[in-house]
Amino acid sequence: MRPFWKVVLSGLALLLVTGPLYSSPHPGQEKTAAEEGTRKAAEQGDATAQVALGEMYHKGRGVKQDFAEAARWYRTAAEQGNADAQFNLGILYEEGQGVKQDYAEALRWYRAAAEQALPAAQSFLAGMYASGKGVTRDYVEAHMWVGLAASIASGDAQKRYARTRDILAALMTPQQIAEAQQRVREWKPKSGKQNAPER
């Protein structure tokens, strides 16, 4: 009788030589049980699975990259109040990937996620205010949002947000900085479904 490890190695060698036992609709991107489980959960309304499926399409992981399909799954989860989906949908609108580029829509979805205390969304929202994309340029609002991101995040992200806040502060008056800091102190996060933006 052959040792177990030799049987396993023989099986792996056979798989490497012959390839998968079924044909994938996307060569090199064979479906996995995990992918099928994610799709099934997403189709049944699980927002976390919908975000995961959206990310698969957004990044082309395990499926052919398809920004429109990513947007569809992100929107489904975003409308349930999922902050990650709201943030990712904002990115698609800002970049015009899978949807028509629309800075106002990007701003709307970034804000929905930012209000749920998602630091990356707060930083992107700050960027929209600082650059005037989809909104009137407002350094006080930008400083507030990136200041919140810096207060919530940790590690390298926290340092990056703090640097951005300090760069913005150099463009502002002391009164504007004080106003932004006051807004940070008064800010309270929202959560979930109550934060799905209205059309």
C-alpha cells in the first residue's frame, strides 16, 4: 500500500497535467464551492454576500470582470444600508465604471457610507469636498470628514488621513479649522437601513 502523501502527490500531479475535470465559462477562473455559495446567498438577499459578489465582478476574481454587474450587486446591498457596498458604488460612480460617471451620485453614496463611520468613505467624501467634485468646494467639510477618518482609522491609514487633514488645514483660516473640529466633536454615526439614501 502506498503512503497517503504519495497518493495525494500523484493526484495533484494528475490534476496539473490534465487540468480541471470540468470546463469553466471563463478559462482560468474555475468556479469554486465558495463562489457558488456566495452567489446563492447574494441571490437570497444577503447583503454581505452581495458585496462579496460585487467585489468579484469589480476585481475580476473568479469571474470575468464586469463593472456593470459589480454595480448591480453593490446597489442591491447599498440599498439595504451596507456601508461597504455604498462606498464601492460611490467609487464606480466617481470613476464611471459600469455606470455613467456622476459625481453627485458618487458623493451621495460616499456620504451614506461615511455617515456609518467607514473611514475610507469619509476620506473619499473629504476628497470630493476638497476638489469640488459634485459639490461646491468646502474645505471645512473636507477637513471634518478626513478628521473623522483619522480619528477612527488605525495604523498607516490613520497616518495618511491625518496628513491629509493637516494639508487641508494649511489652506484654511484658524476659524475654519475650529469650525471643522467642532463638527467632528458633534458628529454621530448613523447605521444600516436608516442610512440608505433616498432617490
